[in-house]
Amino acid sequence: MGWWKTILDDVDSVFDRDPAARSRWEIALTYPGLHAVWWHRFAHWLWQRNWRLLARSISNLSRWLTGIEIHPGARIGRRFFVDHGMGVVIGETADIGNDCTLYHGVTLGGTTWREGKRHPTLGEGVVVGAGAKILGPITLGDGVRVGSNAVVLKDAPAGTTLVGIPARVVEQRAEQNETKRRVAQRLGFDAYGVARDMPDPVATVVDRLLDHVQTVDDQLDEMADALRSLGVEVSRPNRPSLDGCHLDEDEGVTHCGAANAGAQAEGERR
């Protein structure tokens, strides 16, 4: 009964994470990510009973059939889902909590050849986007989101979103109670580890730099006006204004044409 309940949980969990899923039969028969997890559960059962060669053989067969490599020593929780799956690699000492999701090309790898714990630990509800690499004996807290192609080398607290190489925290979600968490999952599952409205860290930094430069320009103008009031001759450079400039996160370009045109017109009047 325990095995059957685990299989049903694995199948039903797909409906919440893949809108293309239409029926239990379709999921059970055509999702290689689930097939790899089921092969792994059997191989892990053998591994724990010291049938190591047979466990590795089954793991290798699963890799050949599904394109997903999971070492039989890895410990995986309930309702684990590998979407698409091709190229996923999970190392021997990896620990994965309940309700985690991995996309194709993800690596949970090690950074040392020494024995012992050398692979990542994922908390519950972690989503790892396509191509991401999580390396070393680090820990990602519950609800962490890892963006596609990110390279994670350090621990991440619960509820954070990581992007980039090396990965940086770009978002910290507020704590939610269990009811709110379930509603949020149903309304907006963060496929591939990122949401569409997630802030771009580069755009944020550029916008802050623009604000800082504009503030310095304003202060210099005030100083120049004060010197002129004292009779000191100060030149009036015709520099473009940064007022209103910003980096568009969607288009990846800056917009400040109107502000610059106004500044040039003002310089001509002077």
C-alpha cells in the first residue's frame, strides 16, 4: 500500500506543475521524469540493503532509458517531479525534500573528490530551472527558486530566488502560512524557477546608479549657481540630463529621450 500511495502521489503532483498533463494514464506512461524517479526508488531500496552493484546497474539502465542520471545513494522525498528531464544529474549524497521540481539539464553535483557529504541539500518545495548547476555540500532552504542556467555555490535561505553566475539573491518572499502557500502554488507556480514579474538585478543596479549620478549633477548645479552669485565665472556645460532615465527590464534598453531633449533645449536657452 505504501508503494502504491507513493506512485499515486507522484502522478497527481504533476497536475499542479504541468498544464499539459491531461490524465493519470498519460502521465504514468509518457513522463520520463516520473519513470526515472520510480526506477530510483527501487535502486535506492537495493542500495540501502547493500545490493550496490545491482542498484548501480538499475540506475544505469534508467539513465539509458530516460536520459536522467540519479545515483542510487541519493535521498529523494515525496512528490518529486523532473519535468522534461533530459540531462539531469543527481549525485550520490544529494538530499531532496518533498514537493521539489527540477527541469532539464539540472546538475546537483559535487566540488570535491573526498568521501562524505559533497552534494547539495534541497529543502521542501524547491524549484530549479533548466540548466542550473547547484554544486557542493550547500543547503537551499524551503521554497527556494533557482533561475535557469544559474550556478549556485553558496547556501540560500528559505523563500529566496537566485539567478546569475555565480547565483545571487534577487528576491525574498515574505513568509506565508500553509493555506496561503497552497493558494500561491496553484495560482502562480514559478516554472523554470523564475516568475515573469521578478525584478532584474542588473536593471535595479543601473537605475540606482542613474539616480545617484542625477543627484550628484543636481548638487553640482546648485554649487555652480552659488559661485555665480558670488561673481565667480563658471562654465555651463551642455550635458544630457539623466532625469527620467531607466532601464526597461522587458526590452533591455534605456529610455530617457524626452528628458535629454528637454535638457538640450534648456542648455540652448542659456
